Amino acid sequence: MIRKKIVAGNWKMNLQLEQALELVKTISNQSTDISNVDLIIFPPALFLLEIDKIKSQLKVGVQNFYPKENGAFTGEISIAQIKNCGASHALIGHSERREIFHESEEFIKQKVDAAIIHTIGVIFCCGEPLHIRENNSQFTYVKQQLIDSLFHLSDDEILKCVVAYEPIWAIGTGKTATIEQAEEMHSEIRSWIAEYYSQEIADSISILYGGSCNGTNAKELFACPNVDGGLIGGASLQAESFITIARSF
């Protein structure tokens, strides 16, 4: 089974519009020969319309949305609105949404369902904080995230999803996840998908690594049997580093 290779750039709350457009143009120009990897960028939602005009072969997603169709939800944007502005994918369950904005497993599940209804590609983020890793409870913890918010989907629906593993304990803590630790969790995630669905479905779903992947370690990470790409943070804000990661396959 040949799974889709994906390099996704989460820009978070960074860049001004002019910088964003220049970054998109540069990535587009420098990636014309990359045909075996899906490149997806997740800019601030304010920039979607302008980026949609120039994105070329790039796919564009949103970092966040509210799961209701419309209504009195001041300050929020719906999945239908972001789709109307050119987005094809959405990050759901990102550690910062969980930890800073206190998104519950039930709320994350609602977002998954809303994205599926509107045929928006789901990149479902999961991962454990430091105290869970130190207690050696990481597998139970991550599996429960998947059970609570993702594994309710049907066979056809789960195939529209990508999983991104974020070892939260290895981001900004001074600790580093080893290649072996990344592959170990990715292998477990794939086995859980097989457990709840089938081996064929598990072998079809891309699993991305989201723990400080960069141009230096990407090649070794992507050589792991169960690592199908990366969810890139800071390194996605520079065209050269983002392209280097994309070429690491």
C-alpha cells in the first residue's frame, strides 16, 4: 500500500499578509518539480482569500473553525465559510487548541464531524504532554484521544482523515524525541486504526510527525516505515526550510 506523502505547514499566528503572499509565491515557484508529496499550508484565516488566488499546486487549510453552520457565535468562522474562501483542509485537535483554549474531546469530535460533512480534509492532531510521557502512559493517553474524537467515524469517513502525532513533551521543553520514539508511536497509532477498522484501512491512512521536524532531521524521520510526512511549525515560515523538508522523501 502506497500512502500519500504529506508535508503540512502550520503558520500559527505569524506573518503579515505581504509576507504570507511572498512565502506562498516562493514555495510555489520552488516546488514545481515535487510531484510525489502533497504540500499543505495553514495560514491565518484572514489571508485565505488572497492566498487562494496564487496558491498554484499548494493546498490550503485552516488552523481553526467553529463546528456550527452559522449563528450567534461572535468572532468565530464556520467550516462552510472557510471552504468558500478556498480551504480544503483543517487542523483539528492541535495541542495548542487543547491546552490554551481548553477544547474538549467532545468539542473536537464535533469539529471532526463538521469537516467530514463539508468534505474538508481532516488533519487530526494527538499527542501527550511531559507528565504523561514521564509516567509511561503515552500509549493509553493518545489512544484515548483517538477513541474519543476520531474512531466514531465510518470506514469511508476515516479514510478522509490524516493523523498527526505531536509529542508535546518534546516541543519547547529542551527534551528531544528520538527517531525510535517517533516511529514507535506511529506504529502504535497504525495498529489502533487496524484494531478499530481494518489493516487495509490502517495501511491507507497517512500519519504525520509533528514534533519539531526540520530540514536536518526530516530525512531520517521520513525513512521510518510508519512516518508519512510532517506537520511543520516554525520551519514552515521559511520557504527554503519547508522545501528542504518536502524534498526529504
